[in-house]
Amino acid sequence: MAMQEQQRGQEQSLDLPLYGATFREAFRRFWLKDFTFTGRASRSEYWLVYRLGAIVSILSYALDYAVTALKDPVIGYSVLVLMLTVAVVCMVPGLALCVRRLHDANFSGWWLLLGLVPFVGSMALLVMFTRRTNPLGVRFDVVRARPTAPPIPLAPGLAGPPPVDGGGSLPRPTAHAAPAQGARSESGRSGARWALAGLGALILVVVLAVAASSLLGSVGQAAPAQSAQEQATPEANPYSLPVDPREDALRAQLKADPSWEQYSDGLFIKWEPGKSACQGVGAHGCATALLENISMVPCEGGTIEMSLMSNGKRVWSSSAKLPELSQGLPTEIGVPFDPSLQGDSVNLDWIDCS
């Protein structure tokens, strides 16, 4: 009997703010009043739960960073499901706690919409949450009425209540009116809890379905690639261009001619002393060479640079634009130099073929 009276007193205390609440009490009231947007919440009730939420947020960010570094899709989807579930479950109770804290400072719960204003609204709400209790905030309290005790029967021979207006008796209050309203309220809260639980379960199922389909798709794509790689020869490269027989024939032909030098895998150069492919420059001021592209991919332009040397030292460097170099078509290129410069040789610096 004493235990029932104690529990009844605790239920009634939920209608009023608890000042100086401990962490256990604040956490308990946070969940017991999860859908209660009426009444008030003390600063200790609010800030203890707020600190717990901040710690959970920091841990979730750290966990997300660690999972990203692991690059494991299974662990990543599991952590995502956990974070979404916690966010959905705590969303409505958190909003209700914020509204009750505003009520305790004598502010309407509609002030919570300030959070929609970037930065300024959040700062204003933070100041409002830190305000001390305002006694005028009692106007937001909705204390549930206690059920009226049943009438006590009178002993035989005792007089009843005095008549009213010619013989009527005083009306007796209905004993079950207040409990019926409380029952409807509790029924509504229970339905809201079940709705929130259903929403969380739906999100969980959707995320798990997406994760399963993604994993199955990645496994299905990896299996054919692995089998194809096993069937291929060790020398084959699936990302290389198809083999061009003409390219191999041109490479063998130019390598057999000692006058040609291989610059890169697809470019060969042949010096042509005594020739001038430069317009308006004397023979001694133009270095001329033949370039041949053996690759099936044409060189659609670029730059060639050469240096005039004297006794092994660079005297001057000059460059020229390259025309389009097609496969198997040698092209004459001239790089002009100042005719007044003296040199004994010309070196090829680089060829930029795009």
C-alpha cells in the first residue's frame, strides 16, 4: 500500500517541474514525458539531458570518422542505421523538453520556431533556455485532476443532506469524469509512442534493404570481374588498348633503320641536317627533323623544343608548334634559331604531344 502511494506521488510530480534534478531523474522524466508539450521543465532537467545529447553527438561523429577510414560498407550501413534510429526516437521527446523549458521561463512553446532562422535563431533560443524559472510560467501547467472519491453511504437513521429548492438533494460530482480524460490522454500518448516506434522500424527496414541490395550488387559485379581475370593470361591487361598489328610493324621497321631514334613508345624522330623547314630563316638558323607517329591514336597538336649547343653548353632554346601527326605519316618539323648564334649541335629537349 505504501509502495502504491509512493508511485502515485511520483506520477503526480511529473505534472510539475523538478528543480535540482539528478541525472537519473532528468533522464527518467525525459522519457516519461516524451510526448508532453504542456507543463514546465527546470533548468537541471533540460541541461543534463542536453549534455548527454552533446556527448552522444560527439561519439557519433568520431564513430562516423572511424567507419569512413575503414571503408567497410557493412559496418558503414550498420552505423548509419544506428544513428538514424537514435535520431528518430529522440526527436519528439527532445522537442517536447525544449517546449517545457521555454514554459518554465514563461515563454510560449512557439518560440521554438526561432530555430528555423540560421545562427541567430539558435543563439536566441540558447539564451532563452538559460533563463531562470519565472513564477508566471505556472500558466502552462496542466495538473491532472484526481478522481473524486465515491460517496460514503450514511448509516440508517442519520439525516441526509439538506433539501434544495423543495425537496431535491445536492448533486453529487461524477466520480469517473476526470479519470476518463486522463485515460484518453494516456491513450493518445501510447498511440504516439507506437507511431514513433513504427516510423523508426520503417526507417530501419528501408536502410537495411538498401544496404542488402547494394552489397548483393557489389558482390554480383565483383564475381564476373574476378572470373574474367582468372581466365586471362598474366600478361593481358584489361585496361589496355587493343593491339594494333600496324603499330608493331612500324615499330619494327623504324627500329631497324639506325637513322631513326625512338623518343617515346609511339613517337620516332629523324634528324635532317642541311634541310630547312623554317620559313624566313636561314639554313643555319633552323633545326629540321622528321617525326613519325606509329600509334593508332593521332597526335592532334603539341609543342617541340630544341636547344642549340656549343661545346656541350646550351646557347639558346627554341620551340615550335606541332601539326597533327597521324599514324605512319612522317612529318617534317622545323625549329627556328637566331642566325647570329653560333653552335655546333642541336639537342632535342622534349615533345609534348596531346
